[in-house]
Amino acid sequence: MKSIKTKVMTLVLLCLLLSSAAIGGTGIIKTYHVVTADAAQAMNLLCTVRAEKLNRILSEIMLSTESLKNYALAEFEGVEKLQEDASYAKAFSDKLVGPAVSTAENTQGAVAVYLRFSPELTDSQSGFFYSRERGGSDFEKQIPTDLSVYDKTDTEHVGWFYHAKENGKGIWMDPYFNKNIGVQMISYVIPIYKDGYFLGVVGLDINFEYLQEIVSETTVYRTGYAFLTSDTAKVVYHKDISNGTDLETYNNGEFQDFAGLLKQEQESSGDTLYSYIYNGVPKNASFLSLVNGMKFVLTAPVSEIEENLNQLIKQVIIQMLFILAVAVCISICVTRKLVKPLIELNTAAQKIANGDLDVLLTCHSHDEIGTLSESFRQTVAHLKHYIDYINNLAYRDLLTGVKNRTAYLEAGTKMDEMIRLKKPEFALAVFDVNNLKAVNDALGHEFGDVFKRADSIMYENKTEKKKAKS
């Protein structure tokens, strides 16, 4: 049989556990959403800041190249003169060299600047090409590529010229390694049109390592990093994966879903991050498109992103357990205080059931249990009174109040026991009151009782008359 204490403790603990689970579970879920949203916003913000830094550099390059084109158009005297005067192309080129080199020197990361005329209008090597070697400070004149030597489809050698012509607007070339000056570079080329004629192109080559440095120094959490891809999800720069690697098929298609996102116009923002797996490690990434079409990706392991969350959840659980332990201790104390008078009442009831009315109840609380204890005390008092009354009926004569024959026999039994155990000395005296013994012996005890009743009535009448006279 379960005690009341056990039942009360079980009920209290069950309520505590349910409330703790409900409150704690809600808190943990809410904490998870808040922390993950904050982490996503932090990563997206960092991604935006670093992407904007790259965009400022790329935009400056585009603006510088656009300025060169506009300057060239402003100084150009006409297509007829370019076609008819062989020396005009050189003179015009020489006139633009100074502003072009100055523009390149004032453009961050620029390693080459060039102006090339269309071979359909003039010589296939007309124009200029200035570059500086890796680590160099001065731009030096280089021999321009002979456009007539290469087919228009030869992207490696003359793609920068014909792609710009075909697009009819400024284009960014994919990064490539220039063996002549030993630099990994990226180029921005703008076609020049005048009166419907394609005059040529003007362009700037940028040291791609300058952009790589910005990307490589971008870190997040402990091991998070940034990388660049093309708009077709091919690696442009990654600290572990070779340039040109197609992420969609890399490592048995680990990047396939993420690569699909990179190919779209989609970007991460707000509290949104994109998930993928790299070498078996779950990661979350934020990415933005750059002005040259590349994708700037910021990535970090999920375990590091959620590390603060896990610590916070541990703290919440520890606090919940601490509060639960305190609540259990308090409930134990309260339960003991509540159950103690009930145990006392139960013990008293067992004593009374065994005939012991000498019970002491110490509970005097001002509640239902206190009321019950008081009722119990009154019941015990009434029982004592009734038992005394019953004993009086059993051992005393109703008419005279003197102990009767039953009391006499019980007293004799006790004396016999005392004689057997202690051998006491005592005397027994027998008195005959109102000739009662003679009546009992002559007429029997029934007539003796009648005699006692008559004597009692006469005594009562005599007493009442005395009271009336007085």
C-alpha cells in the first residue's frame, strides 16, 4: 500500500516534471530559433561586408576602364581617318598611353592596360599594351598580340577581344595565368563603337591575387572561410579545391544541390543560410553575387555555428535541473510537514483501536488537519467519559453508588493474583447495612434489590422535604 506521503510526492514531482518539460522545452525551442537566426544574420552581414569590399574594387576597375573608353571616343577623329591614314592609329595610341597608364597606376591591383584596334580597320597589331611584372611598380611597354595569327575561336589567346566584340558591352574574363608576366589575373574589357563601327577594345588586367587575399583573410567562427565561384558553380578560388573544378560533380556530387543554387540568381539574406556537406561535414553557407558575376561564398561547419546554441541549451538544462532539485527539496519539506500530523493521527487511531486512550496529539495548525486533530481530541475525551460511565455502571450499584458484587469479585481476583505473586497481608471485613443481608438470605437477592430501591426512594423523599423546609 502506498502511503499518502508517497502519493503526494509522486503528484508534486509529476507536476514539476511536466511544467519543467513544458517551460524548458518551449525555452529551448525558442532559444534555438533565436540563436540560429542571429547566427544566420551575422554570417549574412559579414558576407555582405566582404562582398561589398570586393564589389568596390571591381566597380573601380569598371569605372576606370569606362573612363578610358570615353576618353578615347572623345579624342577619336573618325573612322575614315583611321582607315585612310596608317599613321593615325599610332598617333592616337600614343596620345592615349599617358592617361591609360596613369589610370592603371591609380587602380588597385591593376597589372596591365591596353587599347587594341579592330584588324578590319587597321593593322592587326595596332594599339598598345603596358604591364608590370609581379611585385613591380612601373608599367612597361609590351608587344601587342598579333590578332591575325589566331582564329576568332581561340579563347585562350584572343577571347578577350572577340568576346567583348560579340557581347557589345563590357565583360569580365575568367581568371587566368599570364605566363608573360607571371601573374594570375582577371580582365575587364569594353568594346569601343563609333558611328556603328567597331573600333576595338580597351581593357584593364587585375592581379587576381589581390582579390584572393581579401577572400582568404575572411574567416568566420573557428574554421569557417570564404571562397569564390563562377556563375556556373565552377571554383574560381578555394583554399582546398583546384580552380576550375565543377562543384556540381565534385566529390561524388556532395555540392550538387548547393551548386544548383549558385547557378541561380538566388542569394542568401536575413536569417537564411544554405546547407551542404563537404567531406562528410555538414556546413551552412551564405553567398552573394559580385558585379562581375562571380559568387562570394562564406561557409562554416554547422557544429561551430551551433556551438553557442549548444552551450546555451546546456545552461538552460542545468538551470532547469537546479530549479527542479530545489523544488523537490521544498516539496519534500512541505510534504513531511503535511503528512506528519496525519501519521500522528494514524498512530493515535491504532492505539485507540488497541484500547489505549492515553494519546497525545501535538498538531494545532489552523487548517483542515488542525480541525481534524481537534475533533480527534474531543472524540478521545468523549470516549474516556463514556468508558468511565460504562465502568461505573458495571462496577457500582445504581441505587446506592456503592461498588457491586462484580467489583467485589474482580477485587477478589486481583487479591488472589497478589497473593500468588507477592504474598501480601490484608484483611476482609463484611458489613450488613439496613439488614440487607438478612433480606437477601431470607427472601433472595431480587427482594433485596426491591428493598434497596424502596430505601433509595424514601431517602430521596426525605432529602427533598428537608430542602423544601429550608
